[in-house]
Amino acid sequence: MRPVERAAVVTHGSRDVSEAVARLEGIAREAGVELLGDDVSGADIAIVLGGDGTILRALTRFLGSGVPALGVNFGRVGYLTSIAAEDLEAGVARVFAGDYELVELPTLEMTLDGARHVAVNDVVVTSAQLGRMLELDYAIGGKPLGVQPCDGVICATPSGSTAYNLSNGGPVLVWGLEAMVITFSAPHTLHVRPLVVGPEANLVVTNVTRGVSAAVLVDGHPVAELEPGDGVHVHLSSERSLLATLPERGFFERYSDVFGTG
């Protein structure tokens, strides 16, 4: 990649990272890089000082802008980040010099009653009433697959497959796959299994629960409710989120570090 001239800065929403910002400003001065706050206009890259939630916010914020996000981990897990907090100076200096790579990650499109939302990680349909089970009718590619009693359903991208999907027993999707995984949360059966589907597969989930509404969450944020009889459509979007990474911090290195397979 070419050297960075201007960089946006995104910081952790609840943790004080002012010391890290000061360190970043020092690196930028040495490299002759202009810092733009969180302004995407004219930025070559976004430096994100936070954890996975902050990276997710940045990837969503910069969708369609062509500006990639690179994370320095000031959170807990930091699966999507590329640089450890203690390595901020050395890592960001490399990035400013152009020593980084881009990963294009699929997103999901959710539509409901004409409204459209794009998810970087996942779309989740869950009960709007705590402790109440749902009955969800679902079809993929126009093929009905029946009604599933459950706590909800998760539709995740490859980047989101290591989040809520994984904690519910869904598979991890390797970056580079053009696919989404559909995983039911606490299904009331021994037979339903997660499904991995491609770009041509449109998922339709309809709430058929009597007297119970369902909440629709996009990347953890509630965006709508499904009353009994209402349905939502989810499929792979043509939009891509852009994650910047150091060359040695690819998918399998992160997977090994975080999940202890190495």
C-alpha cells in the first residue's frame, strides 16, 4: 500500500484512551501524517484505538467510503485488531509507511417493510420478551424449511462468525468466503444444525409466535420488531467492509492467538 498522508482516529467509547491518542499524535508528527479526528473526508485510513466493538463501529461508519479501519487493541479480546496496545508506536509507524494489507469482508443486507440495514457482523432475530420462546418460520432461496421453536436465529458474516454465532455453536467462517452462516439460538430440537449459504440464498424469517413479538438486531443494535405474521429478509450484500491489517496478522494467526489452537 502507499504511505499514509491523512488518518482518521476512532477511539473507545467508554475507556479513557487519551494517553494512546497522545502517543499516536507523536507518531503522526514524526511520519508527517495529518490526523483528522473521526472525519472520514480525505482520510487514507482510520486508526482505531479500542476493541472489537470499536472496530465494528468504525467499519460500519466507513462503509462505502473506501477508507479501511486498522485496530490497536485497547479492548478485551481484540480479534479484529492488528496491533497490541504496547506495540502502538512500532505498528502504526509501519502502517503510516504503507506496510499493511487490506481485507475485504462481506456484509449482510436486512430489509423489512422497505427499510434497509447493512450489518458488518450479524443480524439477529430474538424474543422481544425476556424468557419467552419464539416460533420462527424460515425459508432459504424460496424453499420453505418449516417452523423452528427457539430463542432466536443468528445470521453472521465471516467476520461476525466468531461472535454471537460461535457462542451458540455455529461454525467459524474463514475470511475470504462469500458466505453467511445461519445458526439458531437454543433450538428446541436435536435435529436443526447451522447452515452456511452463498450469495444467491435469501433468508426469510417470519415470526409465527402467538402473542409474542420478536426484536431484530443489526450488529447488536435493535432496529425493528416483528409482530406475529411479520417477516424479515436477510442476504449477502454487495457492500464490503474494509479491514486493514499488518501482513503477519492474517485470519489464521488471529484465530490461533484468540482461540488457543497454536
